[in-house]
Amino acid sequence: MGATGLLAPILVLTTVVERVMEVFWTWWENLAVKAKETLIQKGDNQAEKDKLARDRNYVRKLLLDGATYKERKRLLTLVVGSLLGIFLAIITGVHFFQMTFAALQIPQPSVYVGTRDIIPFFDILITGLILGAGSQPAHAIINWIEFAQSVQKELKDLKRGELTLQDSNILKEILANLGIPQDTIATVMKLMLQHGVRTLAELLHVLKSDGIRATATDIAAVENLQAAKVYLDVTGRSDLASMLP
């Protein structure tokens, strides 16, 4: 099952938290505006009364449009939403780490303090923070997990020989991000077969040897693929790098 299906409860609870916070702020702001308008109408400040008479939204703009209020509202929404998210995580049993490890099909780690595993505690805490942060961060996290799933699948297919390097969508995307032409892998594989070598280093050595009429384009293709392999290693994607010759 895809990450979206496995983590659907996260999206549902995130929506619940968002709606609860929206209802709360609507109620609170209407109450605050009404109370301020009543104070102005019963007060002695004629200038304020005139402003309210000219603009029925005067108090709403005064109280709710300021940058300070908006920043406080954002922070309070995050804090209260996270607390509500923690509460929902506890009573529903929806735990982000647990679901993520299940989606990626890897064992969930354990960290013991004495005889107690503290990972479930942090799982509830992180789940609450994700729920309180809103649907946009939750969708971004799920998209990342779906990408990780696709990487896992492609690695398995590459190792089993069910997918060639030329057909790997992940490698194509990485090469595109690095500004490397999409036909680089196909070019290099053809050159390796032609010269009977098994690694990029061997191929580059052969192409630069005397007597071999290699084009600058061929040499650049090999060097670009070497650079991509180094990039994968440096960025922690050694499994994918190992698939390159």
C-alpha cells in the first residue's frame, strides 16, 4: 500500500485539528470584536464612535489586522493545535513513526531508558506536532515518504534485474537536477559494452588511452556519471550509487 493509504489517518486528524482551530478562532474573534464595539458604543470617546459609524469593520481591522496579533495567533494555533494533536494521538492510537516504518517496511527502532522503551513517547509527541502544524506539512511529509517508497522499489527492481539503469526514473530525475543529459547512462552503457570494461574508472582510463579515438562527448558522459555517483554517496544515497558501475 502507498504512503497516502497507510498514513491516511494522519491526514484525517490533521483536518480535524485545523477545523477545530478555525471554529475556535472564529468564535473568539467575533466575541472580541463584539465586546470592543460595545465598549466604544457605551464609552465617551466620540472619535471612536464616529470611526465605527463610518466603517462597521473598524474594530475588526483594529483588533485583527495587526502584524503582532497575526503572529501571536499563528504561534497559539501551533501550540494549541499540537496539544490537541497529542491528545488525539493518545486516544486514537495514530502514531506517525509506527506508520512510517510500516510504510517503508523497515523495523521500528527501540530506545530504552531502564526497562522502558521511550520511542512510543516521542512518537506521540512528534505525531502531535505534525497534526498541529497543519495539512500542508503533513502532505509534504507523506510525499517524501512516497518518494522513499519509490526509491526502495526501484532499488529492488535494479538488484533483481527487472529494471535497467537507463529506465530508472530516480536516476533520470537526479541527472536532470544535476544538469546532466538524460542519454548519459545509455551512452556510458554502450561504451562499456564496446570496450569490455565493468567500471566507470576503467572506462575513463580506456577512453583517455593512446590509440583510442574517444570523443569529448563520450569522455564528458563518463565523467558526468562519475560525478553523479559521488553526489549520491555524499548525499547519503549509497544504495543507489552502488547500482552505478
